[in-house]
Amino acid sequence: MVSRSLEKMMLIAVGLITVISVGVPVLMFAINTLSATSHLEEAQTAANDIMDAVTLVDNRTLNSTSLEVYIPSDLTIGSEGSTLTMTYTHQGVIPVTWSKTYSHVVVVVAPTQPGTYTVSIEWDSGAILVTFT
């Protein structure tokens, strides 16, 4: 009688260990994938909003504008000459780059941390100045 109870407890213990050994890594992978997808969507929204606003200043439709955007972790923002580039890189995800070339030089003072920023875009002596505060 005791040996049957012990045998059942051992089977339950082995079953639980198996579920934990297999289930936890699969669950963590799923959570990481969902997090990366969410950050990618946030990065895409920020890139589109910023590039649309820079286009308005580049076309001289506006001399300046500002908008509030959330910059997720793993999004880098930079410029070279008249090209504005934003790249999202996250472990396990193929890097995604948004890039647009404008008629004027673009100067970016990029954020160093993720968070919500007010992005100011202004025409400044023949260049477009993009700052995050």
C-alpha cells in the first residue's frame, strides 16, 4: 500500500518536473516574442510620425513642429547628410530600418534612453534640426 502511494507521488513529481522543464522555456520564448513585436510596432509608429513631421518642415509647409512619441528600447535614430535613419534591432528579430532622404541636411540630437519624448523639428539656417526632450 505504501509503495503504491510512493509510486504515484514519484510519477506526479516526474510529470511536474517535465512540465516545468519544457513549459517554462516555451512560455519565456512566447513572452519575449510578444514583447519584441510590441516594441517593433512602437518603433514603426515613431518612425512614421517623425518622418512625416520632418517632411512637412523639409517642404517648408511648416517652419517648426513638435510631437510626442514613445521611443522603445533597441531603436536607434541618426542622420547622415540629408538622410534620416531609424533602426530597430532586438535579439532574435531581424533588424528593421526606416530611412528617408530629404532636400535639406537633417541634424538629429537623438535620445539615449527609451521613453516618451517631445520631438521638436525646426528649420534652422538651411538645415532641419530634430531634437528629443
